[in-house]
Amino acid sequence: MAQDQSYSEMLGAWQRLLVALQANGGDLGHLEVPRAKLSGLFSKAVDITTQQAALKASKQESSQQIKAIAAEGRRLATLLRSGVKEHYGPKAEKLTEFGVQPFRGRKDKEPVAPGPEAPVGHQS
């Protein structure tokens, strides 16, 4: 198979070759064994690509389902965390057990240490 040839192009080429070999079977009897092998491989490849397409569709459907479940789950988890916060209070350390950060007040800003004052004028 050429590097730039897709599987569907390859299968189409195999199918055309098999049809031509079948039509000229009288002249090409010595190629019957490899023709039969290629025919079997062609059938398997078609079956597998059909199965692959079905699995791809199933995967897309599953992805949509998990996306919907995740959205609903996030909404419910947020609701439950809010309920826990309401029950224990916003400052309770018990909230950490539920993955909620308790309110611990604002941190005081560190005072800026005064730096050395720059000279205002030049001294000569």
C-alpha cells in the first residue's frame, strides 16, 4: 500500500483486482490460491472496518452521555458542598473533609519596608 493511499482506497483497489481476476479466471488459473487468500483478507478487512465504524459511533454516543452525566454531577456536587457549608458554617475546619476550604479570614498585607531614600539633589 502506498503511503498516501487510505484503507478505503486500498480496499477499492483490491475489489477491482479481485473482480478482474474472477472475470479472467480461465487464463489465470495458476493465481487461484493467492486470489482466494486476497479475497479472504478483503472480506475480513470489510468486516473489521464495518465494526470499527459501529464502535466509533458507539464511542461518540458514550462521550455525549458521560458529558451530560459530568455536568449533572458537577451541579449536584456544588449543591452538596454548599449544603455542607451551610450546615457546619463557613469557618468550620470540618469543611476540609468535604473538599471545601473554610473561610479563615483575609491575610494581612505585609507592610512594605521603607527602602533607603534616594538623594533629592546632587552634592558636589
